[in-house]
Amino acid sequence: MLQPLTPEDSPPSAVRLKAVAGPGQPEPTPALDALYRGFEQELLVPLWTEIGGLMPRQPRSQAQPHLWRWDRLKALAAEAGRIVPVGRGGERRAIALANPALGGRPFATPTLWAAIQYLMPGEDAPEHRHTQHAFRFVVEGEGVWTVVNGDAVRMSRGDFLPQAGWHWHAHHNAASQPMAWIDGLDIPFSYYTESQFFEVGRERISAAEKTTPERSRAERLWGHPGLRPLSQPDAPTATPLLAYRWVDTDRALADQLALEAEGHAATVSPGHAAVRFANPANGRDVLPTIRAEMHRLRAGASSLPRREVGSSVFQVFEGAGTVTVGERTWTVSRGDLFVVPSWVSFSLTASADAGLDLFRFSDSPIFEALHAHRQETTA
């Protein structure tokens, strides 16, 4: 029999247990209550009281589907540009999407960060580096160059710009107009795994780094389809190509739909073209923790309903249509962002008079590396 605990033996515990009658649960008795008080004292939690939450029949995401309207985000970012300085300390004028089910944390999903970043004309975002992997995607505007390890990279509409962890980077706006784009990072994953490092860099980048070349050094070396430079024998785990240009993405999607129209198998489903951005050194995902894709639906076409382990964030690049995520359905247009939580079904439909282009990023590489990824498509 358990010995009763004295007040000196039982300081407040973070564990709280209550005997509740139910299927698979022991009958509530004074002896069970005493056992639970002993568990609390020793900071122990029995599996039989927690199995429904810890080991459910299928994933139950903490996040929930949500939509952010681009016109509202951009208006608020512009106001922040007017009153909030960019510089050392705050580092970036980046405004994160906070999923309404994640307690106010600046996390779009439990593993993914998404933010709108805004840079005024002539402004510089100071140099720093961090272990979190990142990217930029430009839905409109141009004039900003991101400088990665001294390599100036142009940012223009439709461009996808991955940024491997621990690379020095800064931004400067060489145009006469403000520019906004979205940032995606694995900050929540890094936060929960307690693996993050951050380091500030120089206060100012050099004049040479503020040049505005049409193509970066990384593009000149790695940006040739199907060709790998022999001077680079190692295969980096993150992509060495710092910009994936819209002209190439657009052509790939258009060709898939054209091939489908000619009767060839080229799309993931009728009227639905899709590409994945790949590391040119090994053909894998551009970043170890983030997958990035571009989707195009022909006018009136719908994607097949799908769900998968892991979460994702979409941004509408062009066109209009409707999206259904779980029980929620929204009409969307250019710039709007929405979240798809883990194992929640989603489908996309382009409007009858226009196509629908969407950028998507997800945490799929994490779950594939852990052999925990699973997906289901409904035909």
C-alpha cells in the first residue's frame, strides 16, 4: 500500500490527474486517487489517461484552416513601412501570419512561418544569418536585391528565392517604390526542437554588393537546366541556386497543359499542372525542411481532393477561384494566403473565366526523412 505523503513531501506539481470513469479506464476508487497523487508528486503521467491525445487514430492538427487577404496584409505592411524603422534590433520589417488556433504564436502552422516583408525605397535590411532555412516568393513588384554571401540576387514578380540556413544575407531596395513579398521559414520547427542559432552581421553591405546584376553568380553557375558544373563535385543538401525565375516556371506549367491538350500524360489531374522546385545538385527538395511547388489550374478545372501528413501554406499568384480546406470554403484572388493543416483534405477550383496559379510550400521533407509521411488522394 502507498504511504501517505506529508505536506513537506508534496510540493506543487505540474502534473494534474483525475480519475474518470469510462471505457478502458480503471474504476475510480480512493486507492486510484491515492495512486494518482503519487504520480503527480513524482511527475509521472500514465499512458491510459493520455492515449487518446498522444496516439489518436489519425493526426489531429493543433492548427486550423485560415485565410489571409492580400489587400489587407499589404495595406497594414505599408502602414508599418511608414511608422516602423527597419534596422538592427528588429532586423526586418516582417509581419508573420498567426494561426488562430496556435495561441497567438507567430506561426502559420506548427512547423512553418509565413510573413509579409516590406522594404521602403532606398532602405537596407541589415545582414544576419540563422540556422533556420528560408525563402522569398514575390507575388508583385520588383526593385529589391537580396545579397547572399555577397552575391546580389534580383527579386521580381513570380521569382522563388530559397535561402539555406546559416548563409549571410541582407536586402536592399534600389527602386523608387516600396516592395512587399512573402517569407517562408521553418522557424516553428526549429523553435520546438530547440535547435536555433542566430548571428548578426555587418551594419552595411559594400557598394560592390549593392550592384544590380540581371543574373546572380549562383544563377550563372547553377541555372542551366540539366547541366551541373564539374567544378562543384559535392552535392549540397540545400540548393545552391538562389533564384528560380518566373519565366521558367511559367513555361513549364504552360507546356504541361499544352501536352495534356495534345493527349499526352503530363498533368497531375485533368487541367491541373504542377511543378516542384528542385536542388539542381541532386534533384531533391530545395531545402531540407521545406518543399516548394507551383500549381496551375486551367479555367474551370478542379484539383483532386487530397490530404497528407504535414502542413502547408498556399499563396494565390494569379487568377481567381475557390479553395476548400476541411469544412471551410473561400473565394480567393491574387495574393491571398491560406493554411492547410496536417491530414485535412483540400481541393482547388479555378473560376470558369480564368485560370488559377498558386505557390505552395510545405514541411513534407521533414516527414519523409522520418518515414512518417502519408498522403491520400480521392479520385
